[in-house]
Amino acid sequence: MKTIIKKAALATAIISAPLAASATDLVGGGASLPALAYVGDDFTTTNPQSRLSTNAGLDAGLDSFNNPYESIYVTADSIFGVFQNVSYTASYCQTGSGTGKRVLVGANALNADGDCRDYSASPVGFSALAGQTDPDFVSSGAPLTADEVIAFLNGPRANRQDLVQVPALSTLIALPLNLGNDVFGNPINRPNLSTAQVCDIFTGDATSWDQIKSTWPREPINVFYRSDRSGATFAFTQYLAAVCNGSQVIFNTHEDFATAAPVGAYAIATPTDGEFNITDQLSTTSWSIGYAGIGSVLAEQGLDYADVEGEDPANTTHITYDSHDLLTGQVLGDINPFTGLPQPEPVSGIDSNCLLVINPTAQLTGAYPIHAVINLLTYTDGHTDPEALEELVDTVVDGSSTLPTGFARLAVGATASSTAASCIN
């Protein structure tokens, strides 16, 4: 049975009220992939969907007609809802991992107090109160790179001394699709795709569905992909690089799908920003396929998805890595030109003890194979309320709250929490 976060009406009435002005509100943003686990699913009920989930009365901003952008409360039984008490809360803006990390390091003049907006417009910040340029935390499905550390050291956040990165959650990336009937008039539901068939679709070697299975009609394959820089794209292209690259490197792991994959080879290529825009548009577009977190796919009622090598992402409850896959003091360096996979390298210029990362070349075996690791990022010092921030990290990485289908806490949660507690001042 699929599990999607739902709130109890009474609990929501209690917890949704804005907190007193004296309470600490931790303002963060970044990846849309973990939003279901972080803030619940209420943001999916607005039209257009809200990016900002907050119980602190933050403003998503005004459009060019002076109309407010959509925002929503944090759902009571989400991770951030469980974290909240009378003293502090956490607000979250779904900008995508790439924009989130740019706010973290202060690149492209992006600051935390820029408008979060909603999915009708591009975000320029996390909707923090005016004057708060530095975010309290960022979430990203793509780990920090050496270039981002350099941007931090040379940018407007350099006074924050050092960076903290801890693996927070893992989630499974599904292949949502919208297929019609086969040549015999039978509905195509929950197909099982082999690794080779997935590679054929996303390399563009197959451009019509009959090339995937002979009993499927000759309809062009419409590939939906994220147009914003995202952790879901990083994770998916990491998988494609690991399983599809052979003697020729076709995929390079990257947050930008158009950079990572041969989109020009597709029969139809449809760029779309945001995790839930992918699933929403796929649900009304026949003969299409894309990628998104399984929780997001299940939240889109009636949307189908594929098994991969006989494994169902909705039935995978444990996501495990080898004990050697947790790296300390390393960030992503250059892409290996022979594999298309990122190469970890030692960090320099900041405290290496505060950076943890799951080896980005690690692959799951014996389970559904497409997964993403969500990281929490912050600074070592200068926080208004470091105790609240430490508590938030611990609630995410080592808490006991129920997670929606497709999400799992990592076995390194206690290590991640301990590292954050020792590094956040």
C-alpha cells in the first residue's frame, strides 16, 4: 500500500498557526526531491503549486501585477512539522538543488531574502526576512563540488568560515510514464523495463515505443526532463553513466540534464522545471516518460511508472551502502572522462572534518537501482540559533518520524548528526 503524508485536521490547526515573532525560524531551500518528506504534500494542492512552505508567516513575494505568489503551511506530520515547537520552526523553498547551492555560496547575486515565488515563476531566494542574505540551511541531491567551495571562499559568504555537509536521506528515482494501449488494444500498465531498454530510451537509440517492445505501437517517445539544475537529475544521470556508458561515454553525471544527456537524439524532448511539474505534465501527455522521486509519482493520482529489472521502487524500504561509501573531507571534482562519473577529491581551504558525503560512484545492488542521496548543507559558525539548527539536522538524519514511500534514513544518520553537532557553532 502506498503511503503519502497526510495531516490530521486537528493537529494541523494547532501547528499551522504562525509562530510568535520571537521564535526562531530556520530558513532554507533547495532540492524539490525531498519536499514530501520535509514539509508534506499540501504544496501540491495549490494552483500553481507553491514552492514555499512556512509556518512563520514568510511571504513568497508579489508578481508583476502585485498579486501574492502561492505559499502553504508545513504539514503537521512531516519532518519539519515534527521538528517544530513553540520556540522554533523551519521554512522551506523548493528551488532545485542548483539554485539552492548558489544561495548557499552567494553566487549569481542570489540571497536567502530573495523571493521564493511559486511554480509560475523562477525563484530568486528562499523568502527570508529582508536583510537575511545567508540561508540557515540548504538541501541538495548533488553534493558540493570543488568549484562551489572556491565560490564560497571567494564570495560574499566567506565570513562564515567553513561549510558543513551531511547525508540526510535517500530516495528512489522512478520512471513515470504515460502509455496507451498495445497493438492488440490492451492497456500498457506497470511495464518492466530492462537496463538495456532504459539505456535505449535515454540515449535516443530508441525513438519510438515499438523499438522498446514489438507489441507496442509506433508512437514517438516523448522524454520529459528537468530544465532546472536538480539533484534528481544528478542522481539519474549518475545511474545512466554507470549502466549505459560502455566503450563510448554518452552520459556525464551533471545537475543539468541537457548538459549530461543527448537530448538532441530524442524524438521529442520536453524540458520542465520542478519535481512535481514533471509528474503533472506527464499525467496528461501520452507516450511520455521521465524521472522523478517515487513519492512524487505516487502523489500524482493515476500516474503509472515502470519497474526496472523486475524491481518496484515503491516496495523498496531499505537503501543500504557499503561501510566504505561514507567519505569524509571530500567533494566532487572533475568527471572521469572514461566513465562519466564524478571523481571525489580532498577538499582544501575549509575544515575537511565537517564535510561528509556518500561516494557518488556508489551503486545499489540487489534492489531497485536508481536512487538519490539528499544532503543537508550549512555553515559552521555565525548562526542566530545553532541549537535549533543542530536539532533540525538531527530530526532529519537521525529522527524517528515516519517517512513517505520511497524515502529512507541512512545507516550513517548517527554519524551525520554527531558531525553536525560538533561543527555547527
